[in-house]
Amino acid sequence: MVGAGAAAFAILSAVSSPSVPAKTYVDGVDVGGLSRDEAITVVRDRIAKPAARPLEFEEDGQQIVVKPRQAGVWVNAEKTVDSLLAGRFQWIVDLLGTDRTNVEPVVIVDEEKMIRQIAVFERLLTTTPVESSLSVNGKSVDYSPGRQGKTVDVEELTNSIRSSVTEPRAKVDVPVIIEEPTVSVASAEAANAFALSAVSGPVKVAAGSAVATIPAAVIGDALSFGVVNGEYVPSLDATVLYEAVSEDLQGSEKPRNARFEVRKDGSIQIVPSRAGGGVNEAALAQAVMSVLSQEVTEGRKREVVVTEGQVPADFTTADAEALGIKEQLSSFTQKFLYAPYRVTNIGQAAEYVDGTVLMPGEVFSMNDTIRERTKKNGYTHGAIIGPGGIFVEALGGGVSAATTAVWTGAFFAGMERVFTRAHSVYIPRYIQGLEATVAWGNFDMQFRNDSPYPVYISTEMTDTSMTVEFWGTRTYDRIKAQFGPRTKVKKAKTVYRNSNFCNPQPGSPGFHINVDRVFYQGDEEVKRETIKTIYKASPKVICGKKPKKDKDKDETDEENPNESPAGNAPTGDTPEGSDDAPPPTDDGTFENVPAEEIDVG
């Protein structure tokens, strides 16, 4: 009975006493048997005060010190002890056992202060990913590496600050989330290495008994990189590669595209396409690509073998038949004086335009079709109109002759005008008010096929002319151009340039002119559109010092007598009016047009 009585006394003591149950520990600190006040003092001194010491966080060499109280985190000694006392009846069972109990201290988190502290981490550590860039031009590889970005893992950092206050002090890594650029750093580095290897030397190509070499610079011009699923993927322009070896690897016969011809009775016939023989462009590109990762060194060369085969035409007989072409819509020939740069640039533009198929509702863009005027795209330097109407040299000079030919053909084919701009100054070989030009990055020449039928555009070149033909199905019986008189005429002035870079040029007057496009069904006019054109006066440029006797004298030179005549009239549709307007008079009302750089013929 004595033993039972002692146990009962102990139980009653545990129930009635305000002390912490025996064998109770807070974070390893013994507080068992202590009164509330005693336990609070112990928890405050042994746990809460050490927990208030600064925390050190580190990320990528950057250290951030956090004062727990300022971060809104601290150990509450009172609540910790009260939580032990509130559960003292549970200790009746524990009192009879031998196990000790260890509990965590109560950690208070002030959410607003914690948010402000996390914001400090974000401000100091957050970085955005930097995208890499990779391009190849000839043998030169231009590579700018990307960089990973990072953001703070807010949830993990909050938990880390909360849990670290009761831990022994040591540097804590800031939890971050790594953000990759669109192309991962590893992929970009690998692509750069591939590009450097690709242009490290030539590739020898064998096809049958023929052998050719593709220079490293050509490989670089043909090589480009696209992004697929976060990785750089190389590709080769098969045409660029083929052009470098075509003469050496040319088969017995070149492929021939299908084309349309007008019979004597006015009906249309398709001249069938013909496949050629030789090296297929796609097969050539695939073979070359397979060895580009092999760097060329003194002891290593790159060679590929390509099987000769049939080379299909770009525009086949089946393609032509599928269009359902019924007739020729228009034909226009733009003439120009022979110059090597004109033959090159106009011819290159004509080649890009030839074979264009314009479906119903589709918009034709001259810039998109003939591409940027660069050496890589086949262009050379020629004359353009520079600021103030003075001719200068730039890549692509002359393509306005091609632009004019295409637009005039589109005009008489009934295509809907989207945007056209005439030259800023009048050039006599063009039909006034019915010509167009382009300037890469500034303005375009565009028209829409607003008919319900497909339209096919073909071109032919000589050294002094470009012919454009539109084929399709007529929606109007005839389309004519009617020219109004020149108005608001402004005489050309004479300027002198005492410079080694001076190019003499004749002047031309400035004037306004309207051209009406008239649509007919039978003999009845059904629609009329007016195109208004303003030409500014182009100065006559004389190279050398200005003579004293000409100090106050201006000269007018309306046309360049050396220029060829304006373009031929479209087949079957003679423009009404005349390009040979009466001598203009200066009415003093010319509206000035800002100078601009545009391609000219």
C-alpha cells in the first residue's frame, strides 16, 4: 500500500503543480521540474537569445547577413513554456515511464517583415537570363555567349530562415531557382564549337569522275542556325553550296522549268518542264553537313562523295497545269542603258521574281521576293538617289528598274495596289507616274491578287531590258493608263561640287502628275483609279569650283539626253497620253519632298 500511495501522491502533484513535467527538454535544454518563470528564463537565455544572433546566407560568393528580429522571426519563450504546461496532463503517463520528451521551441514569424526580408534577397540576387547569339559570315563566326538567370526560391528561403534561427550558426546557402536562356548555355557552346569547326577549312566533293571544292567562306555563307526545342540546330543553304560547285559538277543537262507561251491564235500553251542530270542540291547539303563537325587541320581534310542523279525542275508541268492559267494578263518590258552593275542587280532581282505564284488574296512584296541587297544575295554596287537628289553608290543600285517592270506589269494585269512609291526625282527612261522603287528597311512595293484566280509571274532578261509577264484569268477585258499633264513644275538648279568623290549628273525638273488606271468590260468603263505622283527637282551636278560668272545663275536640264526612252507599252494596252509633255513652266508652287535613299536604275 505504501508504494501505491507514493505513486498516487506523485500523480496528484503532477496534476496540481504549475511546474514543467519532469524529463522535458526544449531543443535539448532540460526544463523538467522547473516552474513557469524558471523555465521561461532558461528558454530565453539558452535558446531565444542565441536564436536572435545574425544569420549568414551565401549565394555565388555574395554574402547576406540577416538579423532574425528584423526578418520577423524569433523564439517566444513564454509561448514555448506555456505549451508545455498546457499539456501537463499528458505527462501523467510519461511520469510512470522512463522516456524523456524533447520539444521544439515556438518560433514566431511576422509575415510582413518576412516578405520585406525576402524582397531584399530578390533585389540582390535575381538576374535575368541573357540570350546567346550566333551567326556566321564567310569564315567569321560571331558568337556572344548566353548566361543563366536566377530567382530566389521564396518558399524554401522562408523555411530556411525560420529553421536556421535555432540551429548552430553556419553559412547557409540561399535556395535559388536557375532560369536557362531560350537556348541553354551548353547548347550554345556546342553550336559555337560546331560553327568554328565548319569554317575551319574547305570540303572536297566528288560526284562520279568530277571533283570540286567548296571553300570555307562559302560554307560559312551557307551555314545558319535556328532554334528548335531550346537548342541551336544548324542548316545549310543548299543553293549557295551548289552554286559554288555547279560548274565543276554540272551534269549533262540542266533542269528546265515549265513556262507559258501565247500561240498565234491567242491561246495559251504550257511548255513542259524537264528534269536535269547532276548533283541534287539537297543531297549535296546533307553530305557536306555530315563532315562539318570535323575540324580541318594539317593532318585532316574533309571529303564527301555525292551520287549523281536526276535534278527536278523547280516549277514542273504538273505545277503549271494545277494553276489553271488561261491567258496572258499583261506583258511589260523596261529598257535601260547597259551597265555591268545593272545587268547584275536587275538580273538578280528578275531571277528572284521569276516563277512567283500569287494565290487569290495573296500580297506580293518586292522586298521579300528580291531579298536584302547584299553581296551574299547576289547584288553589287550601283547608283542610287541619295540625299538632295544627288546620285551615290550603294549595293543594289538599279533594282528599281526591276521594281518598275514588275509594278507596271501588275498595273496592267489588274492587281490591287497596296503600296507603291515612285522615285523622288524623275528619271526619263521610266514612264512618268507609272514607275516604282524600293528601299530595304524603309519602304516596299506591294500589290494584291484580288482576283479569284491564281497568277503566275515570269521574267526574261537581256543586257538592256527586263520583261515581266503576268499569267492567269482575266476579270476585266481591258485596262488602260491615262496620263494627266505635268503641274506645279519646278526647274532644276545647278550645284557645283569640288570633291574627289563628285559624280556629274544632269538635272531634271520637279512636277506633279496624275495617272488614271481605267478598267473596261467590253467598251464600257467600269472602274477608275488615280495615282498621284510628286517628283522633286533633281539638281544638275557639275564637278569643280563654281565659276564667278555662274554665282547667281541657275540652270534647268529637264532630261538626260543620253537616257534611253521610257519602257515599252504593255502588250495590247497602249498607255493614253504622252511621256513627251510640253516644256514645263515654273509656277513657283512646287511642294518640296524630303530627300531619301532609294534604289534607282
